[in-house]
Amino acid sequence: RVVFVDDEYNPAKARENVLRFIDQGINKLIICVGSPTLENYLDLIKEKKIAAFFPTSGAPIFRKPDLTYMIHFRKSYFDEGKLTVTYALDR
């Protein structure tokens, strides 16, 4: 079953949604959008109460070794910046 919700890019609302999911037995999030919203329930991911797959943020805070319940879709902002500068200098 797939459930869609809109947190309106509001960190408090995002956390409420995630807590509601956990209460309903939903334990996976797909394509979490935004660093501020994701950060507001990062503790729940660290505690392995919910898994986050393919968050859109490349922020370094989400690239910690203890975040084993998070799988990334994109490179980190650092890696993206490095690749962009390398490409620009090479071309």
C-alpha cells in the first residue's frame, strides 16, 4: 500500500506525519523531500523506527555512518560541488 501526504514543507507537520505512519505500522518512507523536514524526524531514523529511502537532500547531516536506515538516491552536496567544479575546470 502506498500512502501520500503533504507536509507543506513544514518540519513539525512532517514529524506528525511520520509518527502517524509509525502508529499505523508503516515503516518505510520513499523520496523524503527537504532537509528541514527530514531533519525533524532524523532521530526516528537513527532509532530505526522508520527507514528513509531516496531522500532528495544532499546535506552532510544525512550522510553519517549511524544512519543505517537511510538509503540515498543522489550524491552529497559536497560531491556534487566537487564534480561540478572539476567538470567546469576540465571544459
